[in-house]
Amino acid sequence: MITVVGSYNLDMTFKLNHFPIPGETVFAQEVRVGHGGKGSNQAVSASRLGARARFVGAVGNDANGKNAINFLSSEGVDTSCVRVKNAHTGSAYILLNGGGETMIVVNRGANYELTPEDLDGCLEGKVLLTQLEIREDVVKRALSGFSGIRILNPAPAELNDVEILNYVDILTPNEVEFQEISNSDDMSYGAQILLKRVKRAVIVTLGENGAIIYTKSKSVRIPTIKVNPVDTTGAGDVFNAALAVFLERDYDLETAVEKANIIASYSVTTYGALGPTWKEIKEKYPEI
Ligand code: ADP
């Protein structure tokens, strides 16, 4: 089983001609409402690839919270460790202007009500996947209380307690997150600094250029396939989910990254932050 400890947000995207200035009201051209939050995205994407996935997180005692649990269940995700809090379900308001720029407001809501004690009895399975959209004390408890493979996707890249890294086997930042977490522009130097704490590997995802794996002894660039991207939102979420899935299936790190690249790259050719099903990916790439 893959256990994902993280956030759920209801994402609302408003397409506008222009951003409002203070005091101005603008009307949306188009509105899209969807399930989001890195934790939820990663749990659903892992489940779609055929893994048993459990989501450990918190929603509010409102209609959005009920919808979230129904959605996760309908995707085959184990929701036995989803806590219902006396709070609003997390939500994100994404304004998108004509130039493709975004302004985002997030209400963390119930996500920030999740406590370390809420994880009791929930940290089972072979792979743990977590991110930084929930409280750091919860992330630390998740990582330190888990006995399998522990992956931290450090997004967003705000980490105050660097001791958290001592409990991480594999760290998976994208390029921007890598710079923020390592405080360095030099990737191989920064990776070695992080590897003083991180146990096994730092994997930096590089968008269309695939990913690079740093271990204490070497670095390996793993290129990805060429695609025509239509929506790169959530590419990192799909990559992390797929990496967890292939590590759970006992592939070595390089092979797991190769396969996770293919799945993440395929996902940017379709809309939405969620990845493909195993059936879809096998039809497109039978050799995977
Ligand atoms: P994030 O979504 O967190 O910013 P990246 O942009 O690094 O992360 O993307 C994660 C993975 O998704 C990459 O390692 C790659 O496999 C795939 N990917 C992302 N963008 C593209 C692209 N334009 N073409 C092909 N693959 C992509």
C-alpha cells in the first residue's frame, strides 16, 4: 500500500480578461471547479495506476468535505484515515488572466487542523508520500513514524524545520523548489548538502528535460519522452505518485524514475492535475 499524507483543496479556476484592481468587480469568462490539493492529487494518481492508495488528511464538516470523500472513494482511494474537522474544507481560488498569468488565494482550512495524533494507526504500507501543504509537525510525525520508503515532495518549498529531512529517504523537488530548499544554484553541490540529511536520493524534476537523480556516489540524468504539452498543472504530482507506485513494485530507482517520467509526460498532454490510469498508459506505451 502507498500512504499519502497531505492536503485536499477544492480548486476553483476563474478565467478573466484582466485581473481586478482594488475596488473593481470583474466577471469571469469561464469557471472550472475541480478536486485538488497535492495530497489528494497524488493519492488519486497512484490509485489510478493500480496501487492500493490511502489518503491521510483532513476535510471540513461541510458539503465540500463530503464531496471530497466521495470523490476519493470513487477513485478507489482508502479514506479510512480522512479526518473531518470543524472547519472549512481547504480551497484554492485561481485567477487566470488573458495572458496566462495566475493569482492564487488559498484557504488552508481543515488541512491545517490535521494534527500529529490524527496519524495514529494510519501509517501503514510500503511507501509513504507527503508534501508541505500541511503542518510541518504533521509531516515530521508522518516521516518519523513510518518504517517503509519515505518520499517527501517539498512543495511548496517552505521548510522551517530542516530536521524533517533526516527522516526522508527520497526528496523530490522541482528546479525552483530545489533552489529554495538547498539555498544553492549549483545543483550537484546543493544536492550533496541535502544528502547529508536525506538518506537515499535527491531527485530533481526538470519539466520537459525529465529528471536527475543525485545519490552520495553519483548523479544520473534520466531524459523523458517528447510530447506536445497542453496542461502542465500537476505534472509533479503525477511524477511523485508514479515514482511511489514503481518503488512499491520493487523497481530500482533509475527504472522507477524512467517510468515515472513517461507517465508524467503523458499526463501533460491532457487537461487536469490527475494522472492516467494504468490501462490508458499501457495502451499508449505497451512497453512500460
Ligand atoms: P512540477 O510540475 O512540480 O513543476 P516539473 O515541471 O519538473 O514539476 O514536471 C514533473 C515531471 O513531469 C517531469 O520530470 C517530466 O517527467 C514531466 N513533464 C513536465 N513538463 C513536461 C513537458 N513539457 N514535456 C514532457 N514532460 C514534462
